Amino acid sequence: MQQVTCIECPMGCTIEVETENGVAVSVKGNGCPRGKAYAESEVTCPVRVVTSVVRTQEGRMVPVKTSKPIRKSEIFAVMEKINATHPRLPLSIGDVLVRGIEGDADLIVTGHAKA
């Protein structure tokens, strides 16, 4: 039995998940269907949206994130790709900097360049 704290909403439900052969077979304590799905994912293949900043060729910092959650096991590889990315200005929120940075997740601009 594994215990996780759900982060899908402010309730923070404590959810117990029983697994067999890497598959969730029982989920208890979730207050909603989103909590159940989160707990199942968290114990079988945890994922996260990666947020960071990239330095433009002009030396300014731009906030970015992955367009979809990626596997936690791939975060360091994705960060290497993010750190190697140096786009040119101008950039707009929503611009795709790296297509397919991991699987079908893209790296997108989430804010304006800061000095």
C-alpha cells in the first residue's frame, strides 16, 4: 500500500493506492475522479510539467514550460535540452521553442523576456 497526497486541487486528499505488478488495483481516500487518476499515475508512472527559464541570444531570460507533463525520469534530460536552448528575440507567450522536447510535449514561452 502506498500513500500519496493529491495535488490536483486545494483539498490535498491523502490517498492510499494498492498495486499489483505495477498496476493500481485499489484507490481509497480520493475526493473526486481527478484524485483517483492522479494517485494511479503517481504510483505507476509519475509525471510533471517542467518550468524553467532560457537565456536568449541577446542575454535576456525568458520563462518557459513543457506543454504537457513529462515522466519524472526524463526531467534531467529535458533540462539539458532546455539549458542548450538560446532563442532570438522577439518572442511571444505561447511560442514553441522546441517541438517534441520529450515525446509529444513541446517547450513553450510562458512570459516576457526580463533583463
